[in-house]
Amino acid sequence: MAKETESLRDQINIIGGGTTIKGDIDCNGDMRIDGKVTGNLKISGKIVIGPTGDINGQITCKNSEIEGKVEGKIFVAELLVLKSTAAILGDISTTKLAIEPGATFTGNCKMDGSKAPQAHVEQK
């Protein structure tokens, strides 16, 4: 049973370009989004929003790298990286933040590691 749980956490889930999802997503592993998602994301690992990724909702995760567009609050327990093509409209709460020149961010930023919520996804 332990090996099965470990392998589920090691999986990378991909939402490709041209795909639109409406609804909340809970994920025990890592995720990459190159499509459009309207809904809240709870990712226990790392989430990568590709350059064509478009998120409208709250993101809660362990780590994140954003190249696309996010409209909503972002809660990252460890490291948030905003690439040069990132466009963020919403508040950020994280422990560590890296912003490349060219990224746009409109909102408030709170960097307090003790208060950043952990993405907790229940095991089924």
C-alpha cells in the first residue's frame, strides 16, 4: 500500500493547451496546466502554469512556477516563481518569491512562511 501511495504522489498531471476545465481540482501529485481552468486548485506538490495557461480561481500548493495568467489568490507553502511572461491579478501568500523582469503582478503579497497554508488533499 505504501508504494502505491508514493507512486500516486510522483505522478504529473497535465492539462494541455486547448483544454478548458470548469470546476475545482484536487491533486496529490504535481500538475502542469497549459489550458484554461475556471475553479480552485489544491495541489499537494508543485504546479506549473505554462505560457498558455489561464487560471481563474484560487491556487493552494507546495511550490509553483507561473508563466501564464492567473486571476485569483495564490497560496504557496514554499517557493513561488513568476517567470517573465507571468500575469498575476490577485493576492499572493508565500514563504519565498522569485520574480523575473517582465512579469506583471497586481495585488498584495504576504511573505510569512508560518502562515502560508499547506495544500492538503485527502487520500482516497
